[in-house]
Amino acid sequence: MATQPLTTRTLLNDFRLLLVLFVVFRLLLFIAHQPFFSAEVERGIGVGGDRLYHYALTSLADAGKLPFRDWWSEFPPLWYLTTTLIYLLLGAGATYDNWSLVLGALVLLSETGNLLLIRRIGSRLYGDITGMALAWIYALLIAPLIFMWWNFDTLVTFFLLLGIWLVLQKSDIWSAIIIAVGAYTKFVPFLLFGAILRFCEPRRAARYIAIAISVFVLLYVPLFALNSEFTLISLTAQFNKPSYQTVWALLDGNYTTGNFGTIQSHLTAAGVQDGVSDKNPAVIPGLLRLAIAAGIGLFVFMRTRRFDDIGLVAFVGITLLIFYLQSQGWSPQWLAQILPLILLVFPNRNGVYLTLILSVLAFTEYPFIFVRTGDTGGVITPNNPLFLAWVLVVLLRTFILMVIAIMYYQKLRQMPIPTQ
């Protein structure tokens, strides 16, 4: 009996096939460019990212120094607790190469989850055909592929998208728990609270936020018992960072990346000042920026008219952008959360173009521009030939994020189309 050939439509609608292609492509790329560190030189797929810095902190365990007991981190505990656990389990085999391979498998798992969630959320919002198309587009984007080897924002994105999906499914308790756990990587998943307050009735919203905060606080209790001073520093360190890579940094005269001190600075309570003392203070105080952002957020909150699932995702998207635009700093890997939401709210050619433009600007800024200032410790001075190019990138990126925020607002002002 002859086998009928598969049509193009059948192939493109086969999510299992896309999943296999997605995972195998990343695995083979990982195998072909394995992370490697020797003679003070890093090679492989992680070059340009923060993974080697994370390893340097994690390997303090060789001297009996553990995270949040003997050193602090500017990030919540989940990432470094995970990296340290893997390091200790590997024992004598805990070289940078082996450690990175295990972490790579973990991050690949979360990135595969992101693909699955984009397809499911997209299918719920627009139907199976569009959901599948969004999954293909996400699979082909270069930025998420690179960021998953550079940092751990892929995990943040996973918890945020899973929290959104569970809210859409009316699984509030599980969503609240997931968001709380996600906030243990970075605080970004807590931004879902704005959408919960706007799209859920008051009792449901109050219960959701109470569960998430309770889980978050409960998990922090052991850390405060272990070392309250370092835990408190970790919770507040990001707010003490000077400006970097934003329009605020241009105003302040801080022409640098967002690196936070040295490895040694994480070992003492006073070390947090290492990344602050040599930077210019903020021209526009952080509290003022936050107040302006809150005012804009309240305006959007009051003017929202679209209360369907698309509106909820759009509200999360605009909340994320308002938060990032007011932030004193910017890191290219934050696109890991921004890009999926753009695709989900704007499932058209314009949405794809916006993700590509933001990706080009991100990699033009880093590594293209900043790698060429490597001998200056991540500082680009006004007399550097690339300084004006960097300023232009910062201004363009800020402008485009503002345009996208306005597009989200316009979407929130639309009345949803009634379903038949």
C-alpha cells in the first residue's frame, strides 16, 4: 500500500515535528560549540554571556562558601542555589565544561516549555493555526536561542508565561505559586499582579496576590535565618545599582554595562558599594521615575476597555515595558520576556518585525559595540569612535519600546470582537 506524501500544511501543523526540530537543533548546536574554559580563555556557545561569572561565584563552594550564607547575589536565590547544587553533585567533575553542560540541559528544558506555552496561549487567543504559526516564528528567532546560553532569563520567561497560561485556565492557586517561584529567579513575574488586579474581581485578585506573596515570604524565611544581612542586601542590591545602558544613564554620564563589582565584592556586606561608588548619581531620582511610571500605569489601568484574554496578555506586556522603561538599567537578555508577549499580542507581520528590530539593536549594543571596549572594563567613553553609535542604539531602543507600549495601550482601548 503506497504511503501518501505529507503536504506542506501537514508538516507545518505538526507540533511534535517542530518540537523535535527545536530541541535537536539546540542540542546539536550545544554539542558543536561546547562551553570550554582553559588558560583564562572561554570558548564555546557561552562566550559573551554571564555563565563564566556565574561559575566563578558558584565555585566558591570549593572554599566552603555557599550562596546567601557566605556571599550575596544581586538576584533572588533560585538560580544560584540551583547552580551550586549542580556543582556540588558533580563533585570532582565540576569543571566549567561539565557544569555548563548540565545547566544547558536545564535551560533547554525551560526554553522548550516556553515554545509549548507560546503555542498554547496563541491557540487560545486566536485559534490553532495562529498558535502554531507563532510557535514556528518563536522557534526561528535568534535572540531566545542565544540568551538561553548567556543567562537565566529563559527561566524567568517560563514562569511568567506559565503563570499567564494558568490564569487564563482559571487555575489561580497554581498560577500564584508559579509566579512566586518565578520571582525567586527575578522579581519580574510579580508584574502579573497588575493584570490580576484589573482583570479579576476583587476577592479573586486579593486571594491570588495573598497566595503569591505568602509563598514568596515563606521561602525567604530560611534565608533570613541563614544570614539576614546578606539576604537583605540581595533583596535591595538591584535598587542600589547606578544607571547603565539607558537614557537615564546618558543623562547621568554613566557610559557602562551593568556589571556589579567583582567576585570578591560578593563576600562582604560593604561589597555592594563596589559597583556604585565610582558611578555618577542619578540626575532624575529613582523614586521620581517610579512615581511617573506608577502614574502612567494607573492611567492605563483606568482606561482599559478590553477585558478578554488578549487584553490580559496585552496588559502584562505594557506593564513589563513601563517597568523596563523607568528602570535605571537595561540588559539585552530582558528581551527574553518582551519578545514572546509582542508575538502573542501582535500575531502579524508588524509584530515579527518589531521582534527582529529589537533583536538587532540588542546585539548591536552587546556584543558588537561593548566587546570593542573590552580593554576598558565595559566602559565606553565619549572619545570612543563607537560612542555616538551606542547613544543612537540606546535612543532607538527606548523609542521603539515606547512605540510598542503605545500599541499595547491602543489594543487595550479596543473593544473585543464578540465570538459567535
